Amino acid sequence: MEESARPIRLSVKLHATLRRYLPAGVEAEPFSVELFEGARVSDLLARLGIPDDHAKICIVDGEQSPKERVLRDGASVALFPPLAGG
Amino acid sequence: MPKTVQELLQDARRVVPEWDTEQVRKALDSQDWVLLDVREKDEYREGHLPGAISLPRGFLELRVEQLVPDKRKPIIAYCAGGTRSLLAAKQLIEMGYEKVVSMAGGFTAWKNQGLPWKQDRQFTAEQLTRYSRHFLLPEVGEDGQSRLLDAKVLLIGAGGLGSPTAFYLAAAGVGTIGIVDHDVVDLSNLQRQILHTHDRIGMPKVESARMTLQALNPDVKVIGYQERLSSENALRLFADYDVIVDGCDNFPTRYLVNDACVMLGKPNVHGSIFQFEGQASVFYPGKGPCYRCLFPEPPPPGAAPSCAEAGVLGVLPGLVGCVQALETIKLILGVGKPLIGRMVYFDTLSMEVRIHKLRRDPKCPVCGEQPTITKLIDYEEFCGLRTPVGGGAVAAAAAR
């Protein structure tokens, strides 16, 4: 990612088992994450340290989105894992 | 000025066309008419014209706008002999319905001429009372209740989710409820698995479920399968059922239920929970995404702990299981907008309820354009709970 690109700010929420990837010090959700213009969902996942093989649904601004989706400044991102329990 | 009944009928004849049975038959063949049976419910039950809506004259003004909201829609009203429908038709015209006719001679003439009629399910006196609140809903009514009584629903698991689902399906009068669960009742289940009771600890869950459900509603036939769902039995067990409800507690079974439902084209009403959060959706083959479209691969072993490992608030499956029961009933009745292509997510601590739109994956290995999974596989191995044959068994315990 171009470090010289304009910064964008995202509002992020992690659900259920994905909460283990909350950045240190974050206590309230949604929390803010700063990336750079042109960043994709996959860049956000990498920033949060969520492994690629951890199954999840990425919801960007209320719609399921692929990891390749480019994020807009101010986007709201929620990540949902599958839940086992019943 | 007071009027006699004859005068009232004469008044009605001035504004209401009366058609004979032949005219009605031709009209029904050719145009989109609403056929309104204005007799009492018990007369309707004994026989009526196919496709007729029952609206007894006593409720005519109160309910007709709900049943026929478009006043331009042409209506044929009939009763037993043609008198009550004549008066009803006049009333409808006064309410603004643009085209209303009354069938002269009524159902008696229709039947005497050998024209087609049908008799609905004969409900017992007890059923008429038990389901009376359903009968009041036009979206259910006697036809819908009959569908519920004829429906066959298979529950995967009689645990936290399966308990409330089974309870409400039985109460609603779903006629056949199958339950697959190999387990027995444990004291630690009773914090949330409301089908079971303290004195049944050690009893097979399917037997405990049968006792509870039949005590609630003897109309319901409960079939227990005290076995573990597997690739060997899934297709056979699912074949007899209209809707499959996934309330299991582990990933191998969730993928198995999904794949078997896709292969058989049966709707899978999904619910799952974790601690204080839950999700529900309807995976309907051909109509929306399947579970694998959302989660092509399971999470790594240990990354998504079970209720036994991570704990669960006892009331949470009550909430999600009720959503599953509701969605199942909507599917059976064909009413409303099922959660196909949508997932409802509950975060009960913040009490946030969100509905997300879900996408079908054209590359899905089981429901995509070129499926690579065309028969059931080894799901323990797929979920990394057992190494492939020759690699030796590792922790294969289902998430319980």
C-alpha cells in the first residue's frame, strides 16, 4: 500500500470469536481504524491480524462484500464468524 | 321507513347483477375474479367452490378490505341459495367495490348441476378451539392450518435451539416433527434445553422431546431418531421431510446438513449461537445462498469454541430457536418474506439486531455453477477434526 496515499478512517466491529483480534487497548465497539485510500477489506483483515483461513462474513456498509472490495473513507465494517453452538 | 325483507331484496336486485351458475363457471375460467363464500364457517367446511375465500356475512364489512384491498377487483359472492349473497353484494357495492355479482341459486344449485366443489379438511371440535387464533389470521386460516398439520419438519438436535423450535412447531400444529439426536439428557442441559426435565436425566433426548411435545399437542406425530447424523444416513433421513431445521452444535454437522439439503433441494432453516450472540438464516437451494456460499471453509479447529467450551446464556437459544420456528412456519404457509439471502444477527448484550444481505457464490463448491462436491463427504475430516485416512485419529469429539 502506498504510504503517501490519503488516509481513510473506518468504523469497525468484530463479532463473537473474532473479538480476540480487537486491537490492544480497544474497549468499546465500533472502533476506528486508519488505512490508506485504495485499501481493501483484505488490508483491514491484515491490519487486525485476522488469519486468512478464519472463516468470516465481511459486511461493508450493510452488504456482504468480498475481501477484494475497496473501502471508502468512513465505511462501516462488521466481521462475523460462523457460530458452532446450538 | 322500515322495510320488509322482500323490499330489501328488491333494493339489492336493482344494483346487483345475479348470475346463474353457468355464467359464474365461464367467468371463473376466463377472468381473475375473487370468489367470496359468505356462508357460515361450518357450511363452508362441508363443501365450497374451489378457490373460494370464506368470509361469513357477519364479518363481511369488518374483514373484506383486508382480504380484498383492491376495490377494482371483480367479486362473485355466493351463499347456499343466493339470498344472503345478494344482500352481501349490495353491501360491498356500497363500500365502493366496483364490480360485484351474486350467484343465483348459490352453492346448492352449483352442486346439483354436478359442477366441481371441494371439501376442506374436517377439523375436530378440539382442533377448532386449539387453533382458533390461527383461524382468525387470513394468512393462516383453515387452509394454512391444514398445511401445518400436513407438514413434516426434521429438527437436527433437540438441544438449546431445537427445544424452543420444537415447542412452537408442536404448538402450531406441525403434524410431523422428526428429531435427530443421539444424546441423552444431562443436568447441564437444563439451563437452556427446555424440552427436557430434571426427572428425565439420562433419558434419550428424542424420547424426552416426544413426551413433552405430545403432552403439549397430541395432534403432533413425533418421530425420534436416536442416532448421530452422518453421511451414511443424512439423505435417507431428510428424504421424508419438507423443511430441515439446523439446531446442531458443531461444524461437521452444519456442513453435512447444508450439503444434504442442497443435494435434495430442501430448505435449511439455520440457527447458531455463541455466548451472547446468535444468527439465523434460511438457506433455500436455488433461491439464495447456501451455508458454504458464506463459509466455504470451516474455521480452524479450536477457533470457534462450542457452548460447552465457551459458555452460553441460557435464554439466547430461546430467541434464535423461536426465529427458526417462525421461519419454518412462514415457509410452510408460503407467507411473508423468509430470511432467504439474509441473515439476522442478535447481539443480546447491546440488544442490537441486524439483518445483512447475503450473496450467492457462483463458485460455491456445492451450489455453484460447477459444483465439485456432488456427494456427501467425510465432514469430520473436512473440519480438521480427524486427519485423512492413514493419518491416525485425533480429537474427533463434536463440539459439545
